[in-house]
Amino acid sequence: MIQYLKEGRSSADAKADQSKVRQTVEQILAEIESRGDAAVQELAQKFDRWTRPKFRLSPDEIQAALGEVPESTLDDIRFAQTQIRNFAQIQRSALQDVEVETLPGVILGHKNLPVNSVGCYVPGGKYPMVASAHMSVVTARVAGVPRIIACAPPFEGRPHPAIIAAMHLGGADEIYCLGGIQAVGSMALGTESIKAVDMLVGPGNAFVAEAKRQLYGRVGIDLFAGPTETLIIADESCDGELCAADLLGQAEHGLNSPAILLTNSEKLARDTMEEVKRQLKILPTGLIAGQAWRDFGQVIVCESYDEMVTKADEIASEHVQVMTKNPNFFLERMTNYGALFLGKETNVAYGDKVIGTNHTLPTNKAARYTGGLWVGKFLKTCTYQWVKTPEASTLIGEYCSRLCALENFAGHKEQADIRVRRYKQ
């Protein structure tokens, strides 16, 4: 039987918050669409206290930003991007074009074609999310996207040099210092100075996520993303200090970031709750992590591994960290997660920053039906058909004619019949 030692806010409260966000985003996107650059200038001033004649950084400004970043930091960025690029290239090589003759004279195939333009959003108003530039820009470049633009908000009143360096080294063609709804709205809708893109990717706050949701259909998006989530699955082989550190390490993302401990050990559950209290007193980001833990943290005690798997799949968390005697048990059985982190030697921060997998992952239970951002998200798998002989056209046409008649599609039927009449021997 499942026991909750700690529960978070209700879903009703979360829905009320989302309603307010939805209305704000709708109004702002309408402003951008009707007034273009003028609206973007006003919004940048209002929300970021930042404005300039053009938000796109010049080549000289980009080089100046790189010059501000210590060489050791640039080396770290290059290392992280190498890991992400390598894994993305492995994924890309697994996606093959196909062409096959399914019947004599009937050729079917598909091609994996990159989208023509992508807008990458990199959060940076509160934390300079350098890693998000790697995840979006590098992966889009490996996919072969011809035009990649990237936006990040100002940090402490100016473009953040390390974010600019990561965007540039990752392969961005255009770099803008612009944040929030005004950034994703400008990239998707286009303005006088920003040519619209075909797809938006990248994480962001609740307003950015809602803007992407409302823009979906006019452009493609990577996924619907909400606040960062983490689920730790642990048994008695783990300890409270490690669980608490890993819970708070993700709770610090934001005031509404859920962090959940799922365990079959009540002792570990209670030890972890005490450790959370202790660590919050010394964690530099403890104010944020503490509020997130207070409002959205949960501690759930199950009776067995099987019950933990069932509950974990119901939660469908963005990040799932498994610290048990047998992590493989969960790897083999779980089906709903954004990314798994297996073993005490692994942690979510590795995936967030450097290990090579992508950190843009599904939240709000979207892991039930999608994975995270990867090279395949930037590709369109487009089919083609080629009937190469009169005999093949006649064969397919006779079947097609009868099936069209079954559905009362007279025009469709004639498309088949005209070829049967012409080609049948």
C-alpha cells in the first residue's frame, strides 16, 4: 500500500496559475503580430529593462563576448558540445533513408529531411543556461538544419558572454539578445528585423512554454515543457544525504519545480526529509529550492519494486534517477520517463550539462507519449511513391478503383480508372 509522507500543491491550484499565464501570453503574441519590432522593443524594456536598436548581435559583438570568456571555460564548453555532438551524430546515423520495390514496378521510400529553419531559445534571465545552447543549437546543426537562430535574454543588463560563446561555437547563424515571450514570438511570427522560422525549440519559464503552446501549428515545436521535474527512486542501499542533494539539485530550478522521492524504505524516506532540512540551511540557492520543496515536493513510500514501477510510470517524470541495488530492474520495466539516470554514480546534473544526452525533456506527464529533444525532432520523414511500369499502375489501379467506389469517392475512382483504361493490355 502506498503511503505519502509529504504531498505537494493540488492540481487545481496549478490550473488556476496556468489560466493567468495563458491570457497574458495571448495578449503579448497579438501585440507582436500586429506591431512587430515596435512591440518587441517595448516588451524587452518592460520585462527585461533592456533595449537596443537591433537585438541581433554583430560579428564583432560575438567575438568580443568570446574574448571575455576564460579559455578554460571555452574548453569546458567545447568538451560538453563534443559529447552532445557525438551522441547526436550516432542518433542521426541510425535514421536511414529507405527505398524498396514492394511490388514489381512499385517503388516506395522515405527521406529524412531537416526542417529549413529553427529558432533556439536559451533561458538566461535568472540562471545563465549555457547548456541549453548546446542541446538545441548543436543538435540542430548535426541534423543539417540550414538556418539556426538563437535567442537568450540579457543577464544582469547585457548579453551573457558564455551563452553567446556556446551559441556561436555550437553553430548558430544568427544570435539575438532577447528573452521571454517576445523572443519566441518574434522567431515564430517574424518581425521587420527577424525572419520567421519553421520550428521553435528550447526550455523556458511558464510564459515561454505557454507561448510555444499557442504558436504550435503556425510553427513546429520540440515539445510542451513545464517546470523541471525530478523523481528519485531509491531503496535501503542508498542514503538520505545523497537523495536530498539530488532532490534539491533539481528543485533549485524554480519555485514550482516538483521533486519527488519514491522508495520502499520508510527509514530512507524520513532520513531524506531530515537531510533536506539540513541542506537547505547551507545551499546557496536554498530559498528557491526550499519553496519548491515546500509546495511541490513529495515523499512516497511503496511496499515493493513492482509498486514503485507502477507509481513511477503514473508520475511520468521528466528526470528519473534510480539509486537501488538493481537499477536494471527499472530500466527493463519502466515505460514513462523523459530520461533515466541509473545508479548512484549517475545524476541528473550530468545529463543537464555535459554527458551527451539532451536535457530538453517532456514534463507534465508528456513522457507518456513522447521522448525529449533529439536529432530526429529536426527531421521530417517524408515518403515518396513511384509507379514505374504500365503493368504496375494497372494492378494498383484496379484495387484502388474498387476501394474508392466503396467510399463513394468518384473523383478518386476516376484517377485510378483513367490509368487502367490507358495502360491495361
